Amino acid sequence: MAAHKRSKPPQPGLLPTSRANHRPVCWPLPLPVRSALAALTCVILIISQPVSATNQHRTPASAADKSTAPFQWPAGKTAAVSLAYDDALPSQLDIALPQLNKAGLKASFYLPLAAPTLSSRLADWRAAAAAGHELGNHSLFHQCSRAKPGRSWVSPQRDLDTISASKLVDEIRLGNAFLQAIDGKTLRTYTAPCTDQLAQGEPYLPLLQQDFVAMKTLTGGVVSNMQQLDPYQVPVITPHDVSGAELIALVQQAGASGGMVNFTFHGVGGDHLSISAQAHQQLVDYLAANPQYWTAPFVELMQHVKQQQAAAGQPANKHTR
Ligand SMILES: [Zn+2]
């Protein structure tokens, strides 16, 4: 599918991957389209080398200052792992969540609040939050740009090219209120649907920085330089059709650099852009057996990252969340 073959220019500070640079093209794909996507395009996004995510807006001087400051994970931890699941898919509740809970690992679930499971399985999402998982914001309607190649699945009323940034921001803030009604929390993070950054041609993500602890907005690789990571431009890896060993290798890559790996999964043992239940279980087992990797909700990881960045000198942003 064109959507999956489409590549974008590498972001500054992010090495291009030889195994694809897919955007999380996801819900709400109709099933036949999902199947076609799986059959045609399930080349997986894995990045083979550590990379740094740099703040494109920071001056060279401040970046240099921060890169020399020490960064420390909490005692006993050598690297961080964010397990995240986009689109509120049934297989996440049925397969991924029980595996995580059995292992005692905490993750982040990014919910498009109009997704069917929000009404059909609200109690399950509430239970996930009560168990310590983050319910992240993934917008109300998962709007993406319909004009991009392979985006015919985007319905006209959910076309990001026709929605103003101010209207989208209003919706996403309403999403935070909706999520607070479910979990009682006021701090959370955001993942941009399709990693699209423009609403009706206007950058909308900067308008939301005060509303979130951090944002996942790019496809990329393992983050190796934590002091230079922009909390509002965090890259994610979106694996599908990969083995547990390949996932574990990415964790070890983060461990080698003392950085973090941000997994954004979709289906687990079902649904679209999926990995197998076995591969997921392998990763979960590995993380449970290796507590030197700090596996925690993204909101918790990024609060620590921002504290460390602030302690090192110039904070990466002016916001206090
Ligand atoms: Zn999504």
C-alpha cells in the first residue's frame, strides 16, 4: 500500500532506517484494507543503530551545554522502555493487557476517544487505569491528512487538512477531560495520530505543549542522548510482524546507550499492524526478568527525563507539567 511505502525525510538527529520508516497508519482502517496492508506491506520498522532525538528548536549552545551534563535513570536502572498501544484495539485488552498485568509491567494506552471500545468496554479501560497503566490521549477522532498517499481510508469528516488547528486543540483538550473522567488523572501524554503535525496546514502540536507532560510525534529509533531529547518531539518505533527476539534486541540497544526505546504497538495477536501474542509475551518476559530496564508508563518516564534535563541546566521547555 502506498501509505506504508511512503517515506518521509529523516528528521534531524534521527538516522534513517533500512527496514522502513512507517508512520502508525491505523484505526479506523476497514478490515479488508487492513488485510491488504498486512499482506502487502508488513515490512517492519526497526532501526538498527542508536540515534539521538534532537530538539530542532534549541540553539547549538544550549544543546551543547545539555549534552555534557550527566543524565541518570533512577537507582538500579540503566535504560528505559515505554510499552505503548495505540488505537484502543480489542486485542490490546484481550491479549496485551493480561500479559502485562501478569508480569507486573505498566504501559501506556493511547485512546482515540471515539473508538468503539471506549463505549463497549469502558469498564476494561477503567480497570487498566486502576491497575497503574496510563491512558494517553490519541485525539477524539483520530484525524489524519487524507491527501497523503495511501490515506483513502481517512473519511472526509476526519480529514486533518480540513480541520483548523484551534478546533483540533479544543477537541484534544476535551479528550483530556474525558480521560480524567475515566482515570481521575490530570497528567498524561499524547501520541499524534499518523504522526501528522499540520491541521489545515498549521502546526497544531505546539499549541498543546501546556496540556501534556510529553508527546510522541515522530517515527524514529532508540533514543540515545537523553539530555537532548525534546519531550514534545519524542520518536517511536512501530513494530509489526516482528519476532520477540527483534523486540528484545531493541531493548538491549537502548541498554547499551543508557537511553530509551519507545514501542508503539497496534494489534497484539489480532487487529491491524499486529505483532503475535507470542512475540509480545517474549518481550514481556524479558523485561520482567531484567529489571535494570525501567519499564513504566510514558508519563512517568518523561517526568523523570524532564527533571533530569532541568537539573542539568536549561530545561527543554518552559512548561511545568
Ligand atoms: Zn493511531
